[in-house]
Amino acid sequence: MDAAGAAVQDRLACPLFADGDIGKPRRCSGLIGYGKEVEIVEVLYAEGTPNPNAVKFVLDGRIIGAGSRHFDRPPAEEEDPLAAGLFTVPGVLSVFYNDNFVTITTESEPDWRLLQARLEELVADREAAEPEAVSKDEGSDAGDLLSKINAVIDTYVRPALAGDGGGLQVLGLEGEDLFIRYEGACGTCPSAISGTLFAIQNLLRNELGREINVLPG
């Protein structure tokens, strides 16, 4: 068997879960653009989240240059092929992904093996993304404050949420009122509605010296 055939066979035979055990790392191989030197993205392993209806799939490379994407309904194929493809799996309620992980939230009793198989198929068709510079709001006091808020959230909040397969989107700032939305595993997690809002509010007040109110958007 040649190298290409071996790689295909390895891909078909490689399950993400070992004996149904979510969280046990398994490496899978894939092909993209055979005969072309490209960096591909592969699923490394899956892990549970605080939300019992969400699972986080960790990847070995970037699938987006910067930021994150969240979908509560199927997007058009041309808008986002990855999310559109995942919504073809029955029971998927939302899709959230960051640079190197994808969180899928489903109805109760989801078929994780079906999700895993579809995700592997979709990421095998993608080349790794290059990091992108993130633009900053400038030119106004509100923009400066919002940039500082995002800097604090980037440093202390988003990494913690990402560890649980979630994310946070800043929707806007009106005076001292900051409107946010939880994404991914955190989007429907009960603890995200109250406790973490209060914790983020206290963090921002302590770090920035402003009486910022954090509200769900």
C-alpha cells in the first residue's frame, strides 16, 4: 500500500473516542490537497464541558485567524461552511468556534460519535488559518474604555471560558453599562447567567476603577 492509501486507511479507522471515552486524546490523520504542501487541521480530542449538552473538540491548528464565531441557527453554506455542515447533524442547537477548538451544543442525549465524524470530515477540507491582527477601537473616550474592557476580558475571562468550551462576545457599551453575550458551552449554562456576570463586573471595576455594570445582551 502506498503512502496515500495508508493515510486514507488510517483516517477511516481512527475514532476520536477510545471505547466511547470522551476526553481521551486520540490523534487522527487526514488528507487535503494531495500532492500539495499545505498545513492541515486535525481533531486531537474531545472533552466534556460544564454544560451537559455541549462538547468541546480541540484541534491541532487554527481554523480562524482571529476572534470567534457563534451560530444559533444554520448559516448559508457560503457564509460559513463549517457551521453549516455541523448543523446538518440532527439535534444541533448551536456551534461556536475559536482559533483551535469547536464547541457544539445539542439537544439532550446527543450522538457524539456522529458529531465527531462530521467535524472530522469538515476540518479535513480546511487549511490552517494564519493569525490576524485584531483592530482596536480608537478616537473616542467610549472607544478607549471599550478597548480597555476587552483587554481585561482577553487576559482574564476569555481564556477561562475557552477552557470550558465557551466564549464571550461584547455587544456594546452604553455609558457604564456593558452588554455581553455568552457563547458556546457557556451560552445555555445556568451558572453563566448570574454568578459569572457578577464576577466579571467586579473584575472590571477593580481593574479599571469604573462603576461598570455587566448585563446580558
